[in-house]
Amino acid sequence: MHYRIPGYQGAEWLSAKLPDQPQHWLDGNKHGLRQRKTGHKKSKAAVKELLQQHPWQWPKRPVIFISDLHADADALLESLVASGGIKRTGAKDHQFRLTSDGKNSTFVLGGDFFDKGPSNLRLLRCLNILRKKGARLRILAGNHDIRTLIGMRSLGNTEDPRDGHFFVRMGAKAIPFLREIRDEFLTDKGAMKHIPDAEECRKRIFPGKKWQHRFPDLAAGIMHKERLEREIAKLEKKCSRFEHFCEREGINLREAYAACLKWQELFLHPKGEFSWFLQKMQLAHRKGSFLFIHAGLDDDASDLLHAKGVKGLNKQFQKQLQGSPFDFYYGPVANTIRTKYRDVDLPLTQKGGRVAHKAGVHAIVHGHRNLRRGQRIAIRKTLLHFECDVTLDSGSRRAEGLKGAGAGATIFHPRGYVLGICSDHNKIKVFDPEAILKQDEQ
């Protein structure tokens, strides 16, 4: 099969080094195919067996998946060039245009837009430019995005025994976002005029006594003991450090509270600059046999997918998002944005895998689990998982010891193959079921 390798248009404006030669995905090492508890040969054979068992349906137009941008607009622009979807025409954020491939493709952004990177606001503005240039854009919710949304909505609700902790639960990662809002919107004289004193702000930020006394009993009916103990310990740690982290970032409690009110205006008000972002946010997107989601599936989500389809998943997501933060965040729908298939996560069993196959889903495409050598395939409960968080943002790259700029995109082509492009791998990974099965016959 002839693979259509993207032309990196406007490469003179790139910082990332991108690969230009293909490599069969399964012929690589553990960075291409997860081999936990099995060797490469057995893992490769398991992939072939799954391809033989189920008839795959491919998208009718290319799908470009980019995930976990974490407040890094440069990573977005470099990844869009890597996908072949845009041509850079200059150094400024708006200086690009959709290519013919970009006009024909669907861009699925896999969640985690907030935290870690240099500028939340700049990333969102770049996304809006992409949207206004006519891109078919699908925005999926990530755990960082939902944690921020629930936290901001819960501001001042600190005596609620179920929801009083969600603002502080955002933790230190949210504070640079608050400082960013302060620096852009709250520097004029009078901007802080109607903000209460520091003590009152503290009462509106930190969980109150009612929460401390009643939350453990209320949560015990939702979370098993180990998870509840972990959650309370996490909250105690975040409460004790929140004000310290504010001071470290050069923002006081009054300014943090004022920035939260401004966030609500920008995101929640119908005329707010970023209201479009939350309005477009979905839990999942499906094309053919591929389910695009931030983290993964569990049995409950598989059952809902089989019964109601991806529209049902998204409808349930929107309904719960508008309801009780507690019921949503600790329930099965939100598990899909944070699971790493750990013991503390809601489980995906063999039964859940079979139900997903009955729904016509044979592969899960997700971010959330960051990798350092490009995209990887894993097998979990008879489902192929394309792991596509390739550590794009500059903050995470520094923490992981990765050099240079991050860029990456995963392309699902109607002709029946997948391309994994990443600046941290020297080849373009090609997943071609037809070639895999022919090799098996030989």
C-alpha cells in the first residue's frame, strides 16, 4: 500500500525536527508496542489475532488526533504542521492556512488543554483561529479541563459537604492560570475594588467545617475505602500548600479570587471570550471502528456505548456536567477522562471489551498517559489502544528530560492505515492491518 506521508508545509517556521521516513509500527521496540508481561513476538501475534477477529471500519475522511497540549500554543501549531493539516506562512499565531488535506480532515483535539504550559489563553486563542479558518474541529474533555471547570464553578461553595473541596482540589497547577488572568485582565485601577478582604476570600476558597465533618461519610457510599483515603489525603495536602503556591507565583488570595470570578465571566457567560470552548466540548468522538476519548473505557461506559452509542455518551456527559460536581467527578462517566487502568480506577474487564466490540468499536484512541518516544499501541481486554500523548508541552518536556520542541499527530486514513508522527521518534510509525495480515499468511 502507498502511504500518504504529510508534507510539512512552512517548515522554515518550525522548531521541531520531524521524521520523513516510514517504519512498520509493530516492527519497532517497546516504544511502539506495549509488551508488559509478554515479549514482542507474543504482543505482535495478539494484535494480528484481534485484526482477524473483527471487521474494521475506517473513517470516510482523514482524522487528525492531537492530545494533551497543556497550554502550549507553539506545540499546537507545530503539531498541526506535522499532521499536514496547515501551512505556516509566518511566525505569528494567525499566519497559517489550511492545506487541501486540512480542509478534508477532521481535527480531534484529545483534551487536557489547561495547566503545565506557558499560556492557557494563547492556546485557546490559537484554537479559535483554527476554528474560524474553517477547520472541522472536535474538542474532547480531559481531566485537567474538567477539574478546572468544576473547581471554578464551585468557588464560594465551601460549606457544601459534597462539593466544598473542588476549588482547592485544582491544586498548584491551576495557579499559573489564575496569575495569567490577573496579569491580562486585573491590572487596571479599580479592578479589585469589589473583592472582599483576604480573610473572606479564604473562607470562599477553602473547604469549611461542614465539609470536613460530613464529606468522608457521604463519599464512603461512592468510593471504596482505599480511594477515599487517598482522596482525603490529597485534599489535606493541597489545602495546606495552596496559599504557599500562590505566594510562590506572586499572587495573593484576593487576586486569586478575583481571577476566578474573571474566569467565570470569560468561560461561563454566553458572551465570554471563551464560551465557545465549553460549548464545543464533548466526551468522545467516534469514526468507524475508532473511539476517540481522553483516557479510556470502563465496563459502565462500554455498556452505555453499546446501548446509546457515542451520542448517548456525550449526552450523559453534558447532563452530568451541568448537575452535581460530586456525582459527576466520582462516577463512571468522568472515569473515562482520568483512568489509567489502575486498581483505583473503575475497571475495564473482558466483558467490557466484548461489549465494546459488539458496539463496533475495536480501537480506543486516547491521550492522558504521556510517552517519550512517540505513539504506542497497547492491548487491554481485547481492545487495541492507540496511546497518543507524546509529551508536547514545554513544561512536561523539561520535566521528562526531552530536548527540543514537541510536535506530534496521529492520522487515521480512509485507505486503512494509521500514521504516528512525533518529533521524539526518528521514523513515522505506520499501522497497516492489511500488511500485518499478509505477513501473518507468509
